[in-house]
Amino acid sequence: MKNTIPLYMLVISLAGLTPAFGQHEHHQQKQDTTKHSQQKMQHGDMQMPMSHAFSRNLPMSRNASGSGWLPDESPMYGNMYHQGDWMFMLHYNLFLRYNKQDVFEQGNRGESQFDAPNWLMLMGQRFVGERGLFRFSAMVSLDPLTVGGNGYPLLFQTGETFEGSPLIDRQHPHDLFSELSVGYTHMLSEEADVFLYLGYRGEPALSNVAFMHRPSTLNNPDSH
């Protein structure tokens, strides 16, 4: 078989993960927990505390998917909204692209396709009393509609199925629901917390950080 060379032509990317589209970067430098517990975000006449999703004393920049952690110095991009005692963070990404897996059409495995990989993530949290923290998170994608149930061409990708048939040289699209979860954290001290995490099957509660949350894959439309 002759060599096939994949080509990804990203036509346009509309991202809630980049400040270029009017988003705000919320990046907190590493600091001790005592100082962080006093840090607040000013919003009009209201003060909304900023914290990690599972701790009132950890930096927000450590937030990731599920209950995973990112390094404290990781940048966090997105839109932040406030409503009463609630703080909301919205991230989203949309790629409009042409994907051709055999540039010179010298092989017999490469395919081509126009598609639009996308995802949207919403997190909300609020303090409960002096020690509690309630949060919810949703991570969804319309890939089943904009990409198709059988995914998109990707040479040498195997191991997944569509309607009972194996997918070969194709990547399954993002799931409609990657994470639907709620959690409650109770602070024992500024250095210790206990939390309960309940989630819809999809994103593992204890596992690696989902790729959409990793800064290294900011502009990568492919599922991992």
C-alpha cells in the first residue's frame, strides 16, 4: 500500500477558550491557602468568592474535569457570570473544518469530510454556610449532529463501534454528555476537605483530566 498523508484544514475556530473572542482569562498565581481564602472577585456592588470546585481554599486554576486536578499555573479561559450567591463559568469551542486524510490520494484508506467538532462546558458553584461548597458541572457536545454518529476520518484509529459495526480509520465523535455531575464539599480545615461527587456515566470521577480541559489541546478538535 502506498503511503497516505493526513491533512487537517481548520477553516475557522470559534472558541470560548481564547480571549480573542471577547472572553476573559482567569489565571491565578500560586498562593498559600490562607491568602486564597480571602481573595474575592469584584462584580458591580457584589463580591463573589472564587475557589476550586472541590475546595474553598484551593485556587480556581486547579479546576479540571471530574475531580481531576490541573497544575496551579494552568491558564483558565472562559466567560464568568454572577447571579446572587452563584458563580458560573462557561467554556465552549467550535471548529468548522475540512478533514482530508490522504492529501495526494495515493492510498486506499484515507477519506475526506466537512464537519464541525464542538463542545460546551458549564460549571456553577456557591458557598453553603461557613464551611460548605455546592457545585454542578455539565460538559456536552453536538458532535452526533454536526459530525455524525460514525465520526470522522482518522487513519489507523480503531477500537470503537457504530450501530454494532467496528469503526476502522474513523474516530468516534464526542459523546453528547461527557459529564453531568453535582458535588458537595465540606471544609474540615484550610488544609483538608471532604467531598461527595455524583455523576452521570461518562467522565470518570477519578481519572485523567478530559482532554478538552487540558491547555495543551486548546486548538485540537479531535476526540481523545
